[in-house]
Amino acid sequence: MTSRITRITFMASSLIIASFLTACGDKKPTSTTDTITPTPSVEISTPKTTAETKAITEAVTEESTTHTVANTIDTSDIFSGYATQKIADHTYVIHGPTEIPNPKNKGFMNNPGFIITDKSVIVIDPGSSRQIGQALLARIKEVTSNPITHVFATHVHGDHWLGNHAIKNAYPKAAFYAHPNMIEKANNGEADMWIKNMHALTEGATEGTKAIIPNQESTHESSKTVDNMTIKTHFIEKAHSNTDIMLEIVEDKVLFTGDNITYTRLPRMRDGTFKGNIAAADYALTLNIKHVVPGHGPSGGKEILQSYRNYLSTVYENTKILMEEDLEPFEMKAQIVKKLANYKDWSGFEEQIGKHIGLAALEIEADF
Ligand SMILES: [Zn+2]
């Protein structure tokens, strides 16, 4: 058993190192073959021309009295081709690419969201960089002149929250929220790691981004009322990263899942556990919600929760069965892949599946 654990540990360690630079998935964007049809979203804004968006971005930048970093990178085309979509009465999402950060997407790969209240704007996951945050500010300005007062980060992975920098510059009084585990991890080196990682992967497109680490704690079952809207936080231990909160927009029946749930893209799992993540999906399925915004990929209804849950449990349960037959992770891969026909076109599948089986095997070993 010891040599078996050593072999699996070595394999997983190698995979982790290999996965570091390709932090979040496969390079090729693909569409899903899954039969689930996402809830149609109302498109309220077609992408602006480069010149129009640039003008808005610059206007927002000039308004900032505390803007201290010169914007040397053109941010005008970051959201080009990615519309602002209204998914519920007060809730808007820009569904980003599902590929990993690269020079072309400038690090944009997540689903920044915003909720417009009577007087304010609440932002969720403003993206990978100051530049992406600026592009988001421009999009919000197209819909409302309300100020941004609250910003939530779903978890510590930098593709979700480094855009805080632009919001802090434009709205210095805004409050930044995250789970205490996220705040602790970000302050203990993860923020710096993600800044460097994003800069390297995008070949400098995130230049000048500074980590505005949240300092307001958002804990399990806490609620924040902002004007006429309520944001309820849900935290399940050791899910995608052990820093993850899922954010329920109560009045709109919307759930932002962060990377506890993804759709048409497989995220990395090295910071989480399969059992915890499956529990988080099961928990989310019990909530009184209609709309699900995954960490990556298109929004839809509760079927999105079920789809990713099925992926996780298929990997976990089959790894367990094959370990009992004394197979090594690399020997299991072909058999498990066969059972994942609905997911094989998901972005990141080829790159992540071997890693996921290795990590599931480690988790199962640790449970014995
Ligand atoms: Zn993540």
C-alpha cells in the first residue's frame, strides 16, 4: 500500500506542477455535446465597437480620483463578442470565454456578474485583472449610473477577483467581501501567485494589476441586504477550493456558484475535494432558485448543477471501483473516459481528466 500511495502521490505532484501554468483548463474552446438546454437569457447589450467601448472605458478611468496606475494596455476589446446578458429582473452576467488565460483573451475567462438595486450596484467576480475590471465598469455604466457599493469574490482563484483593483479605483468606498478562508489564503501568498500567474499566461496583458484582497467576511448562511436586494452566502467545506462561497440573489432566485459548479468547461480540482464538491452541488440543488450562474460557461437552470454533479460523481465512484480492482490511475483513464461521453467536448477535458482521476485516487486513499 505504501508504494502504491507513493506512486499516486508522485503522479499527482507531477500533475500539479504541470497544471500550474495551465491553471484553469484546456486551450481549445469547444461547445458542449451535453443535451441540456440552458435557460435562454435576454440579451440587453450587443458588444460595442472597439471605439465606443474604449471611449466608455476611458471615461470611467478619468472619473476615478484615486486612479494611480497608468493604463498602458488597451482594454477596449476585452469583452468584444461577449454581450451583457440580463438573466433575471436585477441580475446581469457577461459570460466569458472558457479557455485558459492567454494573450488573446487577456485573461478574461470567467462570468462577471452585477445586480442593480434601487440605489446601488453589487458586483460578483469582476475577473482576472484591473483591465478586465475596467471593461466591466464600462459595461455597468451602459445599464445604470448607480454606484458600485458591494463586491463579492466567490473564491481565491485569481481569474475571479483580481478585477477588484479597477472597482476600488473607481469606487474607493465599496466594500469587498469573501469567505474568511479566501481572505486568509489570499493574504498568505495566493494573491501574489495569481498576479504573477496571470501576467505570465497573458504575456503582460494584466500589467499593473494589484491585489485588492477583500476584508469583509461573508460566512455560511449570512445575508447582506443592499437596498431592495438580499445576497445570501452559502459555504460548503472543501468543495472546489475550500474558499468557495455560493451567492444567492434571493429576490431574483439566482445562484452564483463560483467554480463549485462549471458548465462546458472543467476546472482544476487540486485545491478541493470531490466529496466536498459533490456535497456542495447537492446542497445547491435544495435551494429555492431558478437561475444558476456557473463559475465558467453559460448560465441555465438547476440542470447545470445536476450536470456537473454527475461529472464529479462519475469520476469519483469509478475511480473507487477500479482502485478496488487494484488498477493505477493511468490504467483507469480509458474506462472512465468512456463513461463521460457527455463531457468529452467540454473545454479542458483532455487536460484535466487524468489529473482529476489522480486527485480522486489520492482522496480515496486518504479516506482509508
Ligand atoms: Zn476556481
